[in-house]
Amino acid sequence: MRRPGPADVHDHRRREGRRLRRVTRPPPTFEPGDRVQLSDPKGRLHTVRLEAGKSFHTHRGAIAHDDLLGRPEGIVVQSTSGTAYLAVRPLLSDYVLSMPRGAAVIYPKDAGQIVMMGDVFPGARVIEAGAGSGALTCALLRAVGEQGSLVSYERREDFAATARANVESFFGGVHPRWELRIGELADNDVTDVDRVVLDMLDPWAVIGTAATALRPGGVVIGYVATVTQLSRLVEGLREHGAFMEPAAFETLVRPWHVVGLAVRPEHRMVAHTAFLVTARRLADGVTAPARQRRPAKSAV
């Protein structure tokens, strides 16, 4: 694990001096440096960072940034060709789908399930193993709030750099409740945390570390892509003995087309992206009652 040097300390202090724009409620009007999402009549989206005196050019003409500065969200601006564009601040889900990527991002449908099914609450102390590109990190930081904390571990320095840049770009600077560490979760002594999120190739390898880190009643959440990983993680949690019965599931999102009487599912949907696994930490020395399962018909 690389130890921070003088350059890291200087860089940290420089980032601390930046003003955070997105930790608190955004200002009522667009300001220089704000990110704006422009939507054309066909629903195509363009994300622009505002600068006084600049213009955004499209095949339908240019849009002056000054036409947006000082005005509220939800307005319509005209390009030089007369095309109307809706202007709003992008949601976190919009930002995640357009952010620069090192590792694959955790999609909004899965991030929402992780926050809800993992019960990540304001004030929670959370550990994230695998920062990736920072998509889930942004959602977790919003969930823990100003009184909570998030420590993210990332083994690859290039992924960590991408995650840091994306998180700071979204929040407008260094988030005061976030710490990003280069290295393995298993190499660190962590205790008394409320939630542990495992986004890594072999989450079963750190089940013992997660058990040591979590307080009784805490939740471990695993994010895995394949059935083989799902099986190894669930069986590993069962065999370890420090957790209640794991729950495993996936989330499928199917948009609907609704225009007058034409109401039907869209032809495309966001289907499998990953499996999610959750389990609660038992108190030390406690053994959970054996789960009763109905035997398969072939075994009877």
C-alpha cells in the first residue's frame, strides 16, 4: 500500500480549499461552473459546464452560456437556429451515466437498491471496498449526510484517480465526509462501522474482515456480476457463521411508452446488470437458528 507523501498532502490541502457546491442545496439560479443539462425536441441530452462569455455549439446552432447564467432551472433557451432547449441541472442518475469511466459504473437502479436495502442512513459509518469510477460513492455520500462518513478502498491507483475526479466534479470539490484509500480492505483494521459495501471480484475473500468491521445488526452488501460469484458469496456468508441468512436478488427496470391510448412496455429495457446480496451481522457468540428449507421434489 502506497503511503501519502508531501505532494499528496499539498494536493489534499489544495482540494480542501475548493468550495463545495453540491453538498448543500444548489443555488436558485445557474452560476458559472454549474453543470447544465440541455434537452432538444427529440429528447437528446447535452451536458455543459457554464462559463461566462462561452457558447455551446450543436448541429442546431449555438447556445450562449450567458443566456443561462442568472436564470432558474426549468427554462427554455433558443439556439441561434431557433431550436428550443430545456435547461435543468442534471440529476445524479444523469451524471452517473455520462461520467468518465475507469471501471464499470454501478447503474442507478442498483445504487438505489444498495442504499435502500442496505439501509444506508444519515449519520452512518460506511466502508466501500471497490471505489470503481465513483458512481456508487456519490450515492453513498448523499445517503450518509453531513454527520456520517464513507471510507472507500480501491486497489488500483488509476481507478482511484478516476473515482476522485468524478466525485469532486459532482460535489464541486473534496467531500468532507469521504476518505479514499489506495489498497485492500483486508489489509486494514476496521471496526465499529454500520455498513460494508463490497464491489469487488472476490467479495467472499473479505467476509471475515467485514464481520470484524461491522457492529451487531450492521449490514454487508455485495455486488457481483455472475451466478458463480453469487453462489460463492452467499455460501461464504452462511459458512462464516457471523451473519443472518443472506438475501440475494437482482433488479430489472422496464420503461413504458405512454401516449394517449397507446400504453405498452418499451421495446428495450435495463435488465441484468448485477446480483445484490445483503446479510445482517449477528452479535458475537450468537448462532442463528438453522433455516428450514423445503426439499426439492427430486430429493423426496
